[in-house]
Amino acid sequence: MRIPKDLGQGTSYDRDAVLDELRESLELVETTELEDKKLRALLRPLVHDKSWSIRWKVIEMLGLHGNRLDRRQIELAARDREWIVRACAYEALACLGFQCSKGVIAQGLKDRNAVVRSFAALALYDLVGAQAESAVRARFKKEQHRRGQIGLSWALALCGDEEALSVLRVLSQHPWPGVYEIARRALDDVAQSEDSGNP
């Protein structure tokens, strides 16, 4: 992973130096065991950066390397003005297994952006498993947008819902690549989950 080139202007810290060090560190993550403490120290000052692309990548990395001290910042990112930062925040909270964030993730099912609703549904399933079914089903009944239907039906299908599985099969034949590709990925994920003995 790399921080995008859109770096904007400096803030109260030496932003360019931090970003240069962050970029180098992120490259090391792939090849060595970078100390999580050092990585978190590099990421935390960038959580509120004015560039959405930096906020997105920082939240994504905190989802992989963060700890309980990062929970509140990630929860705040779930209210970011940019949809991709919000979506990533829900995923990060689930990745880190913050059970106390279940309510925050459930609120994402009501997000104004359909893709964010999809991410929230899958994050809720990842965090609590089949316990997510009732909240996801309630939103699924109201969902009008195809991209929202994908994530919601994906989460429900992982819970064992046959109707949701049928919706995914229909969406996998949709003419838009952004819809059918994700629906096919969802079907593969559900099949793998069934093969491994889940849901």
C-alpha cells in the first residue's frame, strides 16, 4: 500500500517528513516485521488530514495495525464527509474486533451512501456473525440501490439466507461490471464459507 501523491499543504507538524517516513514504512510492512507501535505513531497524526485519500489510507492501516487506543478515532472516521473514509472505518472496526463498536457499525446501515451501507453490513457480519442478521435484514427490506443490495444480501447469505443468495445470483447477471463483479465475488465468498463449515 502506498499513500497517494495528493499531499496538500503542511499542518502543525512536518507533514512532508511524516509522509515520507510513512511511505517508507508502509513499503517495509510487506517485506519485514515493522513494529506496530512505530507505525501507529506515524499514522495517528494523519487521521484528521485534510486530504480524504490520506484519511482513507490511514484508517485502513489502523484497521490492520491499530489497537484499543485507536478505536475512538476510527469511530469518528465513520462520520467523515467522504464515503470511502466512512466505509473503511466500519471495516477497520470489524477487523480490530471492537465489540463495543457494534452500534457504530450498525448505524452505517443507515448511511446516505449505498456502498457504505454495503461495507457496514459486511463489517457487522464480520464482527458478530449471524447476530447481524436482524439489523441487516431490516435494512435489506428498504434497500433500493443495487450497490447497497450487494453488501446487504452478501451479509445475509453468509448468515445462511436463501433469499439473499437468490438476489446475489440475479445481481451477478447485472449488465454493470461494478455490480456483477462484486456479486460474483460475494457468491464465491459464500460458497467458500459454506465449504469451511460456516456460517
